[in-house]
Amino acid sequence: MGALLGRDEERKRLQMLLSHARNGRGGSLLITGEPGIGKTALLGEASGAAGLSLLHLDGAESEMTLPFAAIQRLTIPLGAQLPALSERQRQAIQVASGLAEGPPPDRFLVAMSVLALLAAAAATTPVVCLVDDAHLLDQESLDVMAFAARRLAVEPVVLLFAARNENGFASRMSGIPELTLTGLSQEPATALLRRSLRAPIDPASAAAIARATGGNPLALIDLAEDLSAQQLGGLGLGSDPIPVGRHLEAHYVRQARRADVQVQQWVLLAAADTTGNFDLVTAAAHAMDLGKEAADRAESAGLVELRESIRFRHPLVRSAIYNAASGADRRRVHRALAATADQLGMVELEAWHSAKATLGTDAQVADRLEHTADLAARRGGFASRASILTRAAELTPPGGDKASRLAGAAEAALAVGAAQIAHELLGRIDPSVVDRVQRGRMIVVRCGVGLFMADPTVLLGAAAELIRAADDFHGIDPQLEQRAAILAFDACAVADRFMLDISPQEVGQRLETAARSADGSGATILAGLGALILRPYAQAVPLARAAFDAILELPDHEMMSMATAIAALGTFLWDDKGRRAALERAAAAAREAGALQALDSLMWVISLAELTGGTVVRAEEAMEQVREARLAMGYDTENVINAALMAWTGAPRDLVLAIADGARAIGFGGVTISALAAVALRDLAEGAYRDAYDRLKPMVREPFLQVTPIKYADFVEAAVRSGHLSEAVPYTNLLNELAAANGSAYCRGMARRAQALTSQDATAEAHFLAAIEALGPTCAEIELARTHLLYGEWLRRMRRRREASEQLQAAIRHFEHSGAHMFLPRAHAELAAAGVKPAAPSDSETPDLTSQELTIARLAAAGHTNPEIAANLFISVNTVDYHLRKVFQKLGLSSRRQLADRLKASDG
């Protein structure tokens, strides 16, 4: 209690959080501060709270490279709740904890599973989980715990973290409320010192010591325990340094060195282990000929506490003893611990201690570390794999093995989003010793880092670099060659027509070369992508269709990485339904696997794809899921802004164009082109036909892969309405040729609409009607609405006002339902010109619903179960249930069927 003297505000904040848990609401808190400042004491107050179920975790340095080590310890007391989880969630936790074999789970799937496990544990009694020394947790466990902490809402679960804010730890926990503890103010600091002393001390000396220690409670308490009031009085008024900071560590070292030699050696052994494993330390002590009583004497000296595990009185004691030892002594105890861990079958601990015991390089220890890294990868621990391989590379003599381990570490770091670390690891590789495969791996990682960090020096030349990587893999590793070739195609889509050092044709040729080296579905997919670039359209269609179908037959974990290929082939084939279904299936697979990085990419692609052959509403929903996924990963916003969607949803034109220019400068040429095309559509919506013509003409004049034909119909409208009929006719003919080759109703509808616009007589009507009939069953609701609008405008000019009003009202309904609101003013103006007063917009059918409530309501209305909604939004089932109850209450509903009817009426 003494360490909490003067902490009234901090205690009040903690008690409020615990009170929320008792009332069914969750929360989290990160307590940071220097050693001895009172973090553990504040956690201790939470551990004594009544009416709460307590879980406790301590970070340990030796477990920092053991993936999910802390999660394994956390889930042991929660074993009875595992049956409440889905089979996939149970499997994820067990594989991550090393308790079962299976495919490596994504760390975010483990995180969602732990969140569900905590919610299940709290079903009867609120749960408080205390995580001390959180900065010493393994990276995977820390990611999982931080994820859970950010998503707590209506679960009666509280996560409390105490940590030193070292190496930017607090930034890694962004999104979790932080309480930074500082030293006690003068009055409580002197009061704590006086209370802790057995004899009085004069006020001046007490005040001087309080100032010198910065009000650090541990320093004050330890000084009072170890020095008399007379000695402290002399320190306070003298010139000798007061034991605080490094002086406090020296003070602990002096305390340890007052013990006998065997106790000093035993304490150093325990300090080197950090797991607190009593059996391991005891066996290692026996191997070092340390008597059984050494542990008891260490406890009697006040250095450690011996329970089911070994705990130092404070982490500073452990670090002080370890750091004060000579390098030779530290290596000696690590060797003893490594040998004992080997005898006990602790493979990962053996490798860790062996590495600590090694001076210079040691190929055998490096081999064992690499094996440990492989074990980490099997459990989904790629952050640990990166760390372990980095250490293995340090122990490896110069040469190819060292380069291979550094490359593997960089690959693992990039897999968990640590792009800067991956970049630094690549910089350590000696290029003179790498073989072709290692060089190719380095290129792939470098391009991945460039994409992650939006580096224009990499993005614009990435396609060329990845083709070089495919060349390096050729004849040695066909799988890596195929992957590099597909990544090169992806890089084309990113940079668009602005890519450097290679042409699309060269990429297509390399794709076909890779196809000849491959077999099965890989060969089919590569051949289809190559044909998309190289072959005349009619010849390319069957190959592209075969490739698209081959992607659909891939297992889910492979399909979820094919977002660009799915979108490109689906768009090339004008297969709006197939494209939507394939992307949604891949996204569902990513969601189910907890692969949030893949889901982030997929939902971004969906948000763009829906703007051509879909709806703005679905594009917005996809972008919202991008933000949800990135928030779950700890990012504040999307990696790349969808400027095209901004143009569709009313963002200032200048802002959209500025973002488009910025995207081009960075290397995201595809974002630029899609944004400019969307601005051109906005020009059409506003009747600025000449501006639309000027924007679209350069795009159709210089076609780029599958993205250009989708704009032909827009150019036809712009050209016709701006007085350039002769330029519109060739693109109408091209659309007819495409439709004949692909058999797509979507493409046929666009071609017939273009024919209607370029017709100069009554035949236009038949084309309009055929276009509406073709587009009606498709996903392309925006295009159906635009066709109704154009037909209505034509009818009004033919003085057929009643028929015109019917078409214009149909256009308005579809524009409203699809979210294409930028076309509504034009449609309303035409309807008014036809002599019909536009209906006043109806009041919202979803009053006062928050953004999250509306999202959950729409998913529920679409037939999704609560667990499915939770997986979609990366929240718990309890949170979904809570929001749905609020939705039903606000709307006065009692069933999902009523909710579906209400939202259907609201959407028009």
C-alpha cells in the first residue's frame, strides 16, 4: 500500500475500470513508467478487487523469441472454456501454443480466438487479466493481447498492462488508453520515506532524498529498508550519490555481493534464465555444484521469492545482478542452462541459452537456432522467426548460409508488417556471396518493403525487378518463379502505365515463360495472365477464363493472396458476378483465417472493383472494412486512399485531383488513373461533357491492360455529348467486338448503350431497351441507372414525356439504391424538365443509428449470424449482440426479418 501513497487519481481511474467490468463493460489500460515507479503496485491493487476472476501474466526475456509463449501460459487456466470456441479458434490457439499440429495460424486469428476465449471466461464472473513487464512478452503474444485490448467493449473483461516504455513500446500499443506514472510529488514522497523508516528523519534530509530520487517509490522504500535514518540523513545533506537509477542498480549489486559466493552464483543463474522455471534453475545449479541451500539463502537475503516459480523482488534486481556480472560468468551460467534445457527436452530454450553462451560465431549453434526458427514458423510465430534467424545469422560465419538466414529473417519480418526491420536486414547481406535464389528472394522482399512503405524508387520499377527475380529462380525453384511472375503482374497493376524499365508486353512474355515451366493450376493462371497482356482479345478470352476458373479451384489459403489477379481477370472478362463472388470468397477465407493483411488488400481491391460493375454502397462498405481491418492491426488509417471512391462520394474535386497527383508521385499509378476516371464520370454527372472528354481521351488512346476497355462506354458518352461523334463510333464497335467474344451480359449492355448514343435515328430506342434488358440481372446497378437516365433523356427530347418520366424515376431509384448520388441532380433536372416534380426525399428509416450499428444491422439483415458478423468486423459476439439489441430498440423491431424489411425500404 505504501507504494501507492499519493496515487489517488491513478487508483480512482483503475477502480472505475474495474467497476465497469462488474457492470458488464470491458476495457483496457497500459500503465507505463520507469522501474520502481509503482506499476506493479497498481496492478496489485487490481488483483485484490472483489467479485472478479483474476488472470496473471509476467513477461520474461528468455521467452521473447518463443512465439505465443505468454498466450500458452494465459490459456492454461482457461482450458475449461475452450469448448465454447469454434473448431478453427480452438485449433488456432492449440497450434500457436505448440499443443497441436496444423497449418500455421495467422496471428490475428489467434488474437480473435483469445478475445473469444476471454469473453467465454467472463460469461459467469468478470475477468481481470494483469500483464506485468509487458515489454518482455514475445511479439506474437503482445500483438494478440493488444488486439484483444483494443476490441473490448461489452465483455466484462479488463486487460491491464504494466511496462517500461522502452524502444517505443507505447507506440506498439497504440489505441489502448495509457496511464504514465511519474515520481511522487514532494509531500507523499517524504511521507512514504518516513513511513518506511524505523526511526524518525529530519524534514530537510527527507525532502532532499525525495527530490534526489525523483519520488521513485521503490528507491524510497529500499533506501528505508537498507539504510538507517542516520545514514539517510547524511546522504540527504552530503555530496555522495543517492542510490537511484544506475546508482540504485549498484545498490542492489552491493546487496547481492554481501551474500556468499554460492548464493551469488545461484542468483546469477536465476537472473540469466528469466523464465522463473524452478526445475530448470535447480538442475542447472546442481550441474554447477551449487548446494541445495543456495536458493533458500538467496530468499533469506531478500533477493528472490521462491514459490511455484522464481521471482525477483523487482526486475531491477535481476537486471542489476545480470548486468554486473562479467561476460565470462554470464556465458558460463548460460552454458549450464543450455545443457540442462537440452536434457529436459526444452529445444527452444536450449537454443536461446546456447546463443547467449556463444562468443563470436558457431555454426552448430546457428543451425539449432534456425531449427527453432522453423518451429516458430509452424506455430505462426513469424515475428519470433525473424528475431531468431537474425541471431542465427550473427552466429553464422560469413558466406551463403549467413545471407540465407538474413534473407529468411527479412521475409519473416515483412510477413508481420515490420517493413523497416526487413529493409535493415537486407542491408546486412553481402551481395558478393549470394546465389541466384538468395538474390531473387532479396528482390521479392525489397519490392514488398517498397509497397508497404510506399517508396516511389521501388514501386515504379518493381515489375522489372520482380521479373529479374523470376529469372533468378528459373530452372531452380519453379514455385518461387511462379510467385515472382505473378507479383510482377501485381506490380503492373500498382504502377499502371507509369512503371519504369519494362513494358507490359515484356511482363506478359515472362508470364508465358513461367507458365511453360509450371504445371497444373499454376501454369493455367500464368498463361491466362500472359494472354490478357499479349493476345488479341478473342484469342485471350478462353485462356483468361481458364485462369479465372483455376483460381477458383485453389485452396482458400492460396486464393486469398490472388486479389489483383481475380480483379484483373474478372474485369478483363467483364464477368461482374464471377468477379464479385470470387473476391468475396477470398475475403471470407481471409476473415476466417484471421489473415488481416490479406483481407486489407482484398477489401481495398473490392472497393475499387465495385465502382466499375457494382455499386458505390458496396464500395463504401468494403472501404469501411479496410479501416476496420487496419484498426485491428493497430493502424490509424488505410495505407492508400481510394481517391476514386472519394470522387464518387462528393469530396472536393481539387482534393481528389491532388490525391491523384500524390499517388502518381509515390508510384501508385493505378490509384491515379482510377481517380481521374472517376472525376471524368463526375464531369458527366454534372453535364461537363467536354471536361469528361478531355480526361478520358488520353486513357482510351493509350490502353493499359484490362483497365481501359471498361472506360470505353464512358468515353462514348463524353464524345457524343461534346460533339465528337466520329470519335465515339470506333469505341462502340470495339465494345461490340468484346461482347461477342466474352458473352458477358454486362459488356453487351454497355455496347448496346453506346450504340444507342451513336445512333442518329429511331434505332437508338431498340438499343436502349436491349441495354436495359442486358444490364438488369447484372451487378452493374450504376450502369443500369445511367442507362435509364440516358434513355429517359432521349425520350424527353423525342417529346415522350410520360415514358421519359418512367425511365428517369427508375434511374433515380437505382442511383439512390446504389449510392451513385452524384448523378441525382442531373436525373432530377431531367425529370423536372419532363414536367414531373421530383418526390421529396423520405426521412431516414434508420434514425440515430451509429455507423457501427448500421453496419451490423445491414449484415444481420443480409442473413449473417452473430459469429459471422463478429468475424467480419473483428469484434466479439457479445459486442454484436449488444449493438443489435440497441438497433432493435431504436427502430422498434423484434426480429431480423423486420430489420431486413426496414433496411430494404430505407435503401429504396
